[in-house]
Amino acid sequence: MISLGDLRRIGTTDVAVSPLGFGGNVLGNLYDTVEEGAALDTVAAAYESGVRLFDTAPLYGHGLSEHRIGTALRRYPRDGFVLSSKVGRLLKPHGKVPPPRLDPSQGGIFTGELPFQPVFDYSYDGTIRSVEDSLQRLGMNRIDMVLIHDADMWTHGDSYEARLEEVRTGALPALRRLKEDGVIRAFGAGVNQAEACERLMDIGRFDCFLLAGRYTLLEQGGLDRFLPRCAAEQVSIILGAPFNSGILATGATGDARYNYLPAPPEVKRRVAAIEEVCRRHGVSLPAAALQFPLFHPAVTTVIPGSKSRAEAERNVALMTEAIPPEFWRELRTSDLIRSDAPIP
């Protein structure tokens, strides 16, 4: 059982967040449309339940998630929550009906998005403009944490090294200036690869990383180098996609998703084995998935997405579900999680 009131600090900054955060990608109409009223009510439910970190990005619904989260949060005291958004893409109006479709690796996983085309820009000026644009969409006077979005090999392929150099000479100096000026309080990067985080750590000092899906019940490769390095250098991990984009919430169903795509058979088999251990100990799979990453000292918070009040409240219940130590030990002895993965 994990208490939402146990606030945890981001890196060496004064930013403190709840162990359960709110991932705003779903409110950008990830896969399916979320009605406006339901989106605003979902954010309200999370806040009312004790969630104090809300993460969004220009990419999510091409501005839609930022609009919705800003609208929902403006009713609450500004110092009562931590707001995170991202840089690395500018939104350009395209005026096309229907809108141009993007490859999933470039963000083409939203429906009913706003009429803007995301354009990669990790330059100094582009970073400053991105933060200014986000502040306007959010209707806020500050963004507490800003993350460099998708500066990884999976997204950029052959142009990755050039993008990394653009981050080094552009985005990083811009974020340092914004932090010095008090516009933001912390900065980091949001990526899908632990290796990309390590490359970024080699070129600059970061307060945190939002790592999506790479330290979960299904994946613990980050234990080799990345997570120990973060712990040693006091860099916090915000763990995104703790359900690996679906399968650790739904179980090994026929239409289960893994990394935003249909889950392959070998992943389904492993999840089914974890589910069997869950049944023996009376533990719900999604509760185990949410709580597991937080046992590592480098992981500060997990941020699943929600698209309804019921889902937001369910995530809080899952986070506070009591799980017996024997459950975690059996996962270890059954080789379903690594033997060096921290457990209670």
C-alpha cells in the first residue's frame, strides 16, 4: 500500500509530487475520443483524490490535452499541484480536412485532434517558443517541469545524432535559462528508451526523466545501468505507461496492447503467468503494475492515463491496495521479475 500524501522530491529541486500522477496523453484522444465534459471531470476526480502531478504535452491531441488540463486545473490553487509539459515539437496550423495522418512513431495515435501539425524543433528559440505556446494553451503563469520530448532513436532513426546535437546546443541552454528566470522549476526529458536517457545524461545535467514503459512488471532492463546511475546522480524517474500502454491493466486479452501496438504472443504468455500469481495471492494485476516501479529509489512517481472519473478513482484505489510481500517474492522465484528488482 502506497500513500498519495507521501510527497516525493524531483531530483535536488524543491518540486514535490505525489507518488501517483496523471498522464494526460489519453485526454488528447489517444486511440478514442474522450468527450470534453468527461475529460474535465477526469482531471477533477484525480485532483480531488489526492493526485498532485499532472503531465501533458503539445503532441497529445496536437494541443487538445493541454487545453483540457489547463481548463480543469485553473479552478484549483496554483500552488496546489505540479504541472508538467514538454518541448521538442511546435504546433503549426494546417487547415486540412481530414487532417494528415502521422506514423505512430511520430504521434499518429490520436483521433479528433486539433488542426495543428507537430513539427520537430529542439532549437533554443524553438524551445522558448514552445514553452510560451504551452503557457497560452494551458492558461497558466508557469509550468513547473518541462521535458524534452522524444529525443530518442526510436523516434528519429537516422537523424537521431543531429537531433541530439540540437538538444545540446539549443533546448538544454534554453531550459537552463528558463529555470534560472523562474519560469520553470525543473527540467528533464520524456522518452521511450533508457539508452536515450543515458545519452542525454552524457551531454547535460537533468533533474528528471519521464521514462515511458521501460521499468515495469514486464521490463526491468533499466536495472543494468540506467536506474543505478539515476540514483547515484540524484535524478528522478517519472514512470510513464506503467501498464505498458494497456496489457498490464487489461491482462492478456485478445486485443491487449503493448507499446501502443497489439501485444505479441510471447508478451501475452508472460502476462498470463503474472496473472496466475496474482490470482493465487488475491492481488489485482493493475495494482501490482502501478506499485512495483515505486519500490526502486530512483522512481519518484508513476503516471497512468485516465479517460473517466471512474478510471481516475480506480487508479487511486489500485495504488492504495494492500499487496502481501509473498506475492512479490513469488514473482522473483518464478523468474517473472528480475532477482535484483527492489521489492518490499
